[in-house]
Amino acid sequence: MEGDCCRSGDPASVGEHCNRFRKQTCRLSARLPRSLDEICMRLLEDRVVIISGAAHPKGIGKATAQLFVEHGARVAVLDLDETSLKESAHDISPDPSKVIALQCDVSSMEQCQRAVSQVMDWSGGRIDVLVNNAAITQKAAFQEITEAEFDRITSVNLRGVFFLSKAVIPAMKAQASGSIVCISSLSAQNGGGIFGGAHYCGAKAGVLGMARAMAKEFGPHGIRVNTIAPGLVTTDFSKTGRSDESKDESAQAWPLRRAGRPYEIANGCLFLASDLSSYVTGTTLDINGGAYMN
Ligand SMILES: NC(=O)c1ccc[n+]([C@@H]2O[C@H](COP(=O)([O-])OP(=O)(O)OC[C@H]3O[C@@H](n4cnc5c(N)ncnc54)[C@H](O)[C@@H]3O)[C@@H](O)[C@H]2O)c1
């Protein structure tokens, strides 16, 4: 689905994106499972989606929630930061039947289970997609990382993925369908260095392995599990206050010569969440401007 529109710096509207996609793929239409109009315009019509870590205005979680709502999904956004989460949810859609905001610390199994049961009440018992996006980072030299810091980072970034995934699996199994997308990182593959220490890299590498184990175990139940490994993206994740321009500068040695934008990771989530990827499971989608090639 990557066409000319994906190469520019601006996000194309869904309609614009689809017109280009339609032109490029019309020759394949006979083999596609549904009509192109249906596939293009509303890839997630009436799907119930949970996205963790969607509070920050410039974050990947919010960009993904916005794109999913444009594609017809009903989205539950979860985050630790309740005030920003409510503002983000209102920006995404003021319609409470489209978007709900639930405070949830993903490092707590109990809170994950409570949030998932609230989503089930809201949705009438369905959960079609989970995007495990919430995470924290810390730049630190290996020998400087304390036991408490190691536990804090792995607790959110690895245990959080385990807890939230575990909480949605019963609903997905009962439906015999579902898609789980886990946001890992380029740091899991190349050892980090930009803003993540060894504890961050280890937790994100753990996500890659755990997602594949889930893909194997739950594939027979119709549940697909995939990961995305973003490179440097222009969000406020590292909390360094660096501008987007300075992040683009850092990326000058990479083939696409710039950092990624949140909507570009959201586009990958859309592919993996929707039926466009119906035969894809256990894979890692690298969205990194060519910074690292597997
Ligand atoms: N920005 C990058 O360059 C980059 C690169 C590689 C991977 N990633 C990954 O992308 C994902 C999104 O990051 P982002 O860049 O949008 O940053 P972000 O800070 O906007 O998003 C992370 C969100 O997680 C939330 N969060 C933190 N701890 C939580 C907890 N315990 N429970 C629930 N929510 C919690 C934060 O409040 C925040 O809203 C993360 O998984 C991150 O590791 C980002």
C-alpha cells in the first residue's frame, strides 16, 4: 500500500491515499478478497481497537488512533497520563461511541484486566485489535543502570505487553479472530544508542520474541501477532526537547535522510491491524528509513 503519497513529508488524506492505491493495484483487484472501494475507504469498519500509550499529542499512539477512527474503527485509548489522555481522546473524536479514554498502567496486570473488561462493556463484548504501544525509555550506560531502573523499564515495556495481550486473548479466542500489533524498536535490533539504554534494548528485543511465541500459539485460533520496529521518530518520547529538525539532522547518514513521522508508524499499524495483512503473522515490520536492513 506504499505509493507516491507515502514518500512525501505530509500525510495524505485517506481518500487521496486510496485513489493512488486504487490506480496502483487495480490490476490485482480480481485477486483481492473484497471490493477495492471497501478495502480502501474503511479498512477497520466497526472494529474494536485498544491502543496503549496514546496520550501524548505528538505520539505514535495518538496518530494511530486518529488513523484508525478515519478507517471506521471504535478505539479505546489507554494511558497512565489521564489528563493528556482525555484531551487526546477528545481531539481524535468527541463522539464517545467512537473513542473512549481509560486510565491504565500497563505494568499492572490488574489494571490491564480492568481496562479490557471496561472496553468489553463499551463494545458489546468484542475486541478485534490491540496495539501495544505504551513504553518508557532512559538513556544510560550499562554499568550505571540500577536494579530499580532495570525493573521500571522492563516492567512497562515488556511486562506491559505481556499483561495487556494476556487480557485481550480470551475475547479474541472466543471470536476466533484478532490482530495484536506490538511496537518494538530499532534499538532491539541494533543495540540502541540514540536514547535507549541496554534495559530498553533488552525489553524491546523481548517484545520481538514474545510476539513470535504468541503468533505461534494463537495462530490456530485466528489471532495474528506482529511487531513494528520503528527507527527514530519525531515524537517527544525521549523527553530531551530536541526539535524535529535536529532529529532529521541525526538521520542524515540513513538512506531516506530524515527521521520518521508518527503517521508513518500509524500506517504500518493500519496494515497489520487490517485484513490487508490477513496472511501475515509473526513478522517484524521495519519502519526506519533504511537505517537498519535485516
Ligand atoms: N519515538 C521514537 O523515536 C521511537 C523509536 C522506536 C520505538 N518507539 C516506540 O514507539 C512507541 C510510542 O512511543 P512515542 O515515540 O509515540 O512516545 P510517547 O512518549 O508519545 O508514547 C508513549 C506513551 O506511553 C505512555 N506510558 C508510559 N508508561 C505507561 C504505563 N505504565 N502505562 C500506560 N501508558 C504508559 C506515555 O504516557 C506515552 O503517552 C513506544 O513503544 C516506543 O518504544 C519510539
